[in-house]
Amino acid sequence: MASKGMMPAIKSMLPAKLRTSLGDARRGVRNTFRAARKRIARADLYRLDTPERVGVVFTAPSDMRIDERLFLYSFIRGFKPQRALEIGVARGGSAAIITNAMEDNGAGRLVGVDPTPDLRIDMKHLHGRYTLLTEYSPQAIPAARDAAGGPFDFVLIDGLHMYDQVKKDIAGVVPHLADGAYILFHDAFHYGVATAIREAVEADDSLVDCGYLCRTANVAADRWTPYNGFRLLRRASASDGKSVDVEHVVGPLYAAAGRQRPPLRRDALNHDVWYCREVSPCERCRAEASAGNGSTAEPLAKPDAATAGSSPVNL
Ligand SMILES: C[S@@+](CC[C@H](N)C(=O)[O-])C[C@H]1O[C@@H](n2cnc3c(N)ncnc32)[C@H](O)[C@@H]1O
């Protein structure tokens, strides 16, 4: 076998072309290993022992930043919309993120509106939760509502980023929102988008501005305006007013779990299951204990099957 010291001599005997290709191959292998190592050492996400489809945020063909993709996925997972609208589809990246989160929820439909979509995803990866209308917003919004089966509880506006168009998109969408619906704007740092949002909020008391939730602006894409950013509006529900009423929100969740909702009482406001058990019982726990109908606090409940996997409820 050739010793290490002989390698340069052997190499020099090889034709120059072969030497170059061997060098390229070695560099290629080294780069592949480096990339693989970097990927493996990345976020704990890859190590989660979970059937969640959160990995879609890495593969979806979209111009959204990673923080925006993660926010969008998490928002859909958490809020659990039943009927969603997306204005601006392009390659289908945001559609993939939303429908995969819906599939994880076990509920939800998304209708996309775009006159010239360029889908780069396999429809089967949208889990039968997607309808595409190859039409313009705002004209197509009533048909989108029909396709969704009712008023929208979530809308992503990411169509034409021009003040005039965003104004029309918002005006077109508002009459088709359910109480408590959210409107999420992408590229919300764009001056035209931001101005249209501000004017809509100022003109309509039912729209609550939740501000910029993803706030890394792309200041290099264009000379005249920044891009990227997520901004959220909420349509206050008639029953809640400007602020959310917790009883209204949790009522259907208790019902879905087949449990009776504990009444919201003044003497339970300073109750905390851990504090009452480990440190000192609250007024309510004390009263209950002295009446002899309960311990100072129930043990911390493990999430049971009924609540952990409860069917999503339209809030
Ligand atoms: C920024 S891309 C959408 C990206 C997509 N939401 C994603 O992240 O994967 C904007 C899209 O809006 C579409 N568009 C332009 N004018 C529109 C309109 N009036 N109604 C609906 N879509 C429109 C364009 O065809 C383009 O595909």
C-alpha cells in the first residue's frame, strides 16, 4: 500500500484533468458532509418525536422568511380556523403551510384566490383541504366564501402589494368575516400595505390592530419600500367588544370535552392549582375544604384524551 509520503508523487504521475476531477470530487464530498452536519445540529425541531407536519415550513415554496413560516404554521395550529381565505397563491407555499397545519388540527378548509397561480406543489400534499379559484380579488371573494361554506375566520392577504389593491382586498373581505376573525397581512412593512391597513383600522371600529408580529423587514429588496413582515388585525366579535371574553371562548371547549365549565367567580380569580396545593390554599379552596367537600386543591390534571384531542371549535 502506498505510504502517505508517496501520495504527492503518485498524484503528480496522474494526468492533470484527472487530478482536477479528483480534487473537485473531494471538495464536493467535504461540502456535502459539512451541510449535513449543519442541518443535523440545527434546531431541536428535527429531534421532536412528533407526528406534526411542522417540517412543511422548510419545504414550502414561498418567499416568506422562516420566522413568518413558523408563525403562520403555529397560528393555524393554535387558532384552528375552520374556513380560511388566502389572497395571493403564487407557488402555493403559504397554502401548503396552512393546509398542513389544518391537517394536524384535523379540521379546516382553505380557499385560494389568484388570477395567475404557478403551483409548485402536489395537490395531494394539501390533504383535500384546498380549493383554488383562478380569479381576481376582490371580485372572487363571494365565490370563495361559498367554496369555504360560510364566513371566514382567517384570511391571509398576500396578493398585489399596492395601496389601491390592498384597500380593495380589505373592503372586499370585511363583509365576509366571522365574528372574532383574524386577517393576517404578509409584506406588511410595504408602505402601501401598511397605509391601507392603518386607514382601514381608523375607519372601522370593529377592526382591532394587533400590530406587527413578525418584524424583520427586508430593506434590501426594493429602493422605495421595505418588504416582509406579518401584521395582524382582529375583527372584534359583537359579543366580546374590543376585548375577548374568556367564558365565550372556553365555553365551547368545555362542551367539546364533555365537561361542565366552572363559573367565572370573583373568589376563583386568585386561585392557582399549583400554589394552592404546594404553598397555601386560596380563599375558594379554603372554603371548599372547610365545607368538607374537597381537598384544598385538585392535583394537577394530566391532559386527558378528551381535552388534548378535543375537536376544534370555531371561536
Ligand atoms: C407574493 S405572491 C403570493 C405568495 C404566497 N402567498 C406564498 O407565500 O406562497 C403574490 C401573488 O398575488 C397574486 N395576485 C396579484 N393580484 C391579485 C389579485 N387581484 N387577486 C389575487 N391575487 C393576486 C399574484 O398573481 C401572485 O401570485
